[in-house]
Amino acid sequence: MSERTQVAIIGAGPAGLLLGQLLHRHGIDAVILEARSRDYVEARIRAGLLEQGTIETLREAGVGERMDAEGIVHGGIYLCFDHALHHIPMRELTNGRTMMIYGQTEVVKDLVAARLEAGLPLLFECEDVALDGLEHDEPLVRYRHEGAEHELRCEIVGGCDGFHGICRPTIPADALSVWGREYPYGWLGILADVAPSTDELIYAYSDRGFALHSMRSHTRSRLYVQVDPDDDIANWSDDRIWSELHQRLASDGWELREGEVLDKGITPMRSFVAAPMRYRSLMLAGDAAHIVPPTGAKGLNLAVADVTVLADALVAHFASGSDTGLDEYSDRCLTRVWRAEHFSWFMTTMLHLDPQDDAFGRELQRSQLRYVTRSTAASTSLAENYVGLPLEQTAPPAVTR
Ligand code: FAD
Ligand code: DHB
């Protein structure tokens, strides 16, 4: 079967779904092709913290209603070390900017519902998705769906298929530069049926390794512990996980509440950037182009920032034939991406125990933790990165003489 659209979007994660929604608001046709089932995509527990810019984008895209009703606004975080909680008042340090706890599962559900309610094409369980014709600027997407072979012609391909997708590997190796780092630790994450034991997130540094207390709602907690990236989840009984959490999050006068563990899994951690984020009519966005370790809560927020820039560029392309936005897309995104890469690396290396590191390294970490909690300059720097820098502030500086 042969079909046509203006933009073929590969992947129905936050990047692909939001790109489809933003294009729809400007009357641009798109087809979204997703390899997994709707249930799988909607249940995949990942990020939970939205930056203010992300919140505003979701509102402007018309999918902010449930987020505003159910999301939990946060104005700061705690760093826990030396058995004490140290508050970083981000709202005060950043002229009133805040974050919101609203799970990626919920963002995805809202975007899927909006698309299906509008009767727009979103195909789950597509098999063997492949790109062709990029060299001749006549992109063609082949895929199989419900047993039938399809060919989708388009002007632009949105490569939103995550780190393990097919879009980035389609680009000839000599047209792409990549940078990356793998870390000697992973995160074991649990979702627990218990009210959060804290009003704001706790990032903990301890002699046993990193831990994070986050949440999903007023009745559900999300918690993480640093583990070996090759560890098997079968080695971690619920009792063992809670015991580690108690020890790593321990601080004077504070207590962790336990609850039934509803979900658990181990994620490896890596940094990765591919550039440029464009190859002819293929535009990469989100995890397809870059990965950050999760400690700075940047992955989902970067994906949203990419597609916001991309949607503007596509609106100009289709409305007036101007390709300036598409030409500038990669550079505009990458300056912000590298800022987030640095911040995520900084938070990760400040808070995790590197098994190769020595006592000197640990003292440096402790010194840095004391500095970012006691110096207004250092805590302001951490805060403005955490709440999310506006796009303009991550752009290259103007040349001055
Ligand atoms: P994805 O969400 O990966 O979406 C890509 C989509 O493309 C998927 O639905 C996939 O099924 C689909 N796809 C893949 N291949 C194909 C194909 N060939 N054809 C069609 N479709 C395809 N970030 C945080 O900020 N905090 C966290 O705690 C956090 N935890 C994470 C835990 C895990 C296990 C992972 C993997 C990521 C985590 N992240 C976290 C990062 C964050 O979730 C991602 O940055 C975010 O999902 C990026 O969105 P995306 O749409 O670019 O990619
Ligand atoms: C969550 C994940 C993060 O990586 C983070 O830095 C903060 C919160 C979360 O899943 O809630």
C-alpha cells in the first residue's frame, strides 16, 4: 500500500507524540509509526520531573489539563550527605521558576489520547520500519502493519525512535560524529505504593552509593539506588532494596516509609551525543540523538525542547518555504544539549560512588556537596541548570571585540 504525508514520525515516545501534536496545531499532516503496542508505550516507567519550559510547552500544545490538575509543583530539592538534609531553594534562586512531578507515563497517555481523539494517524506495532530515498531527498518509509506491507512517502522524517531506533543508524557513518561515556553504575528503580516520605526530592550521597527519593503522586513513591550496571534484578529482594534505601537516605530526624513494591528494574547509565542532528530530510530528536545519565532529570525535558525547535522550523518550512529554521535546527539544539550533558555528568559524578575511585575522590565529592549547598553562587548555578535554562541562554555567545 502506498501513502503520502508531509512528515513521517518514527517513534511514539514523548518526542514523536509531541512533535505530531505541535504539527497538528499548525495544520501540518504527520503519520506516527511505533514499533511497540499502545499498552507497552503507556506503561513504560521512566522520567518523572518536568522543567517549567516543558510544562509550558505541554500547556501550549493543548495537553496540559490533567498535568495541571494532578502534577505536583516543586520549588526545590534536598541534597543528603553527612547524615543531614540540605535544601536548595530553587524557586528563590531562579526568580520563581519551578518544576513539576508528573510521570512520563502520564505525559505519553495524554498525548496518545489527544491524537486518537483527533482521529490522527498513530500506528502501533509497526514491524520492520526502514528509511529509503534520503540521498535523493525523496524519503520513503517502508513498514509492515497488521500483516500488510506499506510505503509512506513524505517530505521530512522525524527520527524520534530513541537510542536503539533505526533512524540514527541509517545515517552514513561519515556524516555523523558521536561522543559518549558509559558509567560504572546503573540505577535500580522501584515504584512503591506508599505516600512519599518527603515534600521534595532527595538526592543522597552515601558511603554505600547514591540513592534518590522521588514520587509520582501523593500516594506513590519512586525510589532509586545505585547498583552495578550488570547486576541482575533477581538479586534484589524487596527487603534488600528497602534496607539499602534506609541506609543511604538516612538523615537525622527523618524517616523513610515503606510500601508494596509495584515495579522494579535496573537501567544502565550513559552519556551520548550524535551530531549533526540532521541528515538531509531526516531530523533526529530526543534520545535518538542524545542520552544523558538520569541524575539531572534532563532526558525527557531535552526531547521536548528538541521537538519544540523542530516544530517551529517545520511550520516555517511548510508555511513559507523558509528553510532557515531547519538549517539551524541542529546547532540550536546542540548548544542546549551539551549544557545538559555537562550538568547531568556533573550531578552524576558528584553523587555516585565510582568503584575505581579512592578516598581522595570521595573527599573531593564531599567538598563539592558542601560548596553547592553553602555558596549562593554555586547553589544558584546548580538551580538554574536543574530548573532548565531558557534556549537563548544556552546559545553560543555573540562575538564581541
Ligand atoms: P523514547 O521515549 O525512547 O521513545 C522512542 C520510541 O520509539 C519508543 O516508543 C520506541 O518503542 C520507538 N521505536 C524504537 N525503534 C523503533 C522503530 N524501529 N520503529 C518504530 N518505533 C520505534 N529521563 C529522566 O529525565 N529521568 C528518568 O528517571 C529517566 N529514566 C529512564 C529510564 C529508562 C529505562 C530509560 C530508557 C530512559 C530514562 N530516562 C529518564 C530518559 C527519558 O525517559 C528519555 O529521555 C525520553 O523517553 C526520551 O523520549 P524520546 O521520545 O526521545 O525516546
Ligand atoms: C526522577 C528521575 C530522575 O532522574 C530525577 O533526577 C528526578 C526524578 C523520577 O523518576 O521521578
